[in-house]
Amino acid sequence: MDGRALSVVGCRKNSIRSRGEKIWSFEVEEAIREHSATLECASYGFRSNLIEGEVKVSVVAKDGSELSEREPRKFCYTTMAHFQVPRDVELGRELAKTRPARLRKPACRSALQTRTPSSSSSPPSLTHHHLGRRTMTTTKWLTFDCYGTLVDWRSGMTAALRSVAGSDADRLLTEYHRHEPNVQTEHPEWAYRVVLAEGLRRAAERCEIELDEEQLDVLGRTLPTWPMFPDTNEALKALEARGYRLGILSNVDREMLLLTLESFEVGIDEIVTSSDIGSYKPAAPHFETFRARTGTDCTTWIHVACSLFHDVEAADSAGIRSIYINRENTDYPAELVAAVMPDLKRLPEVVEELFGQEPS
């Protein structure tokens, strides 16, 4: 069996190999069965466009209950490690079984079996979901940097630093941003929470401010609570309503981002985080990984971000058009951006216009 194949089983002695981690299929199934709307489920592995494999789950909901494709994944994030959470969820009316009612996972993997609907409200025989659902015939993707573009990182970081450094918070924040890129370049394998603490340690040392270990963790501890910009949810809801698929490419740990996403009023269809791939933007792997996972290209993908260094230049190198969200009114190289905006208020209209043009 080559490195991309998965051992797909339904008993305790075997496992699914996914994203470099061993996952017991029964643990995934038991977690999803805990959801009040789940009647039965089956988890199994499948090949991915990436080197790693992924986990898929087929779920049958109880009669009369409403269960979206997104809900089992969201539920799993509250009870399991992030690498155990299935990437794909299929909803159906019945799982394939042998005559003694044992699950036939190879059949589940290809499709869920159907039966005559008992009412007009029955779910379809098979609904495929990859973190979100859109209706466009030609899938068009918008990816976002999260912190600074959708989330007000400056307010969040300033408040956090003020709690440990008082009036020195602004000076400490300025110094911190001189050190963070160096830490990320030196240690791309580090979790972002560790990067935050080390960047703050170097900044505090430079500013001659004494912080203990607990204080050095203040950024990582508070990041999931940083506020969203007031225009974020409305813009994302408008984009979702127009059928665009939404992704996030972020230099944070997956667990941090998932906590932040609880405040979003739309579903995010794909996320790539530094903890997934062991790399930090502006390095190329975020964009390469997203392209591999979704199969999109420069004609159907626009990146939206507030950072020239981390995102706009990197997107240009990857051949992806970008919209620069210039919230702080800084100078920018016009030749690198497809559009520039001070906020997200007109983003849906600008996106529509850009997708109507051929990439230059």
C-alpha cells in the first residue's frame, strides 16, 4: 500500500491514517452519534489531492430532525482533536449494509443507498458537502486573510497588551510586529501560539519591559476573542447569497481560527492554517495547498487581504488576483492589486465586476 492509501475499517483494532495521524474510526463515529439528531453514521478514509488522506463520514439523521451537512463537523470540533474531524460529510436516508445489517463501508464510500421517501420533507439520497455549500454552476472562490481583514487584530492585540503592559502597549505592539516575521521564518514548524509568545518576548526585551510566562501568552490566550470588523458578517453574507465559495488562508493555529469562526454568521468552505501545513505566509504553501484542495485556478479565485507583505505579494507570486483592503490608508503598489478598498462594504459589487473580467 502506498503512502496515500488509507486503511478503512469499522472495528476497534484498525484505524484510518489521516494527515499524518492515526484515527480510530469508531471514535469518529461515536462522537457523531452523540449528536441528538444522528440516527447512524459510518466513517472511512479517502484519497486526497494532498499527500495526506482525509476522513469522510456518511450520516443518517433521525426522522423529523433537521441536520445540515455542516453541523456534524462543527459538533466534532467541540469533542475531538482537529485532525480527527472529518473533512467531508454526506447526508442520506440509509447506509449500505449486508443482510445481517453490518455496515458495508466500501459501498458507503461510493454513495449512500436510497429508499422511497416517506414524505416530501425527506432529505435527498446523497448530498456532498465540503465545509460549505454553494449553488454556482462554475465554482468561484474568494479567500481571505482573517486577522486584520475580517477580524480587528489591532484592537484585539492592543487590548491584550494593555492588560499586561499598561501604557506601554502601543510601543510594545509596534516592536512586536518587527519580530513576528523573523520568528515565523526561523521556525515555520512552530505553533502560532508559540510564535506569539516568542515574538512578544523579543519585543518586551527590546522595550525593557518585564513579562512573566503567563503574560507572554496573553496574545495566544485572547486571540479567539478579538472583535470582528462591523462590516465583516454583512459582506460575507452578501457574498454567500451570490453563490461564491469562501475560504480562509491564515497564519494561525487551526484551533484558534475555529474558535474565531464561531462568531461568523456564514459557513466557511475551506480553511488552510499554518498548523495544517507547517508554513507561514508569505511563503507559498498556503496558496499551493488551497489550489491542490479545491482545484481552482486564477480565473475562478480572488484573494482578499489587508497585508501587502503576507498576502498581496504572495498572491501575485502565485498568479492570483487580489483585492487589497486598505483599512489603515497605507501606500500600496497599484500594479500588484486588482482592486483596493478601504473596507468590505462594497466588496460583493467589486468581486462581481472582477469576475466579469479576464485576469490580466
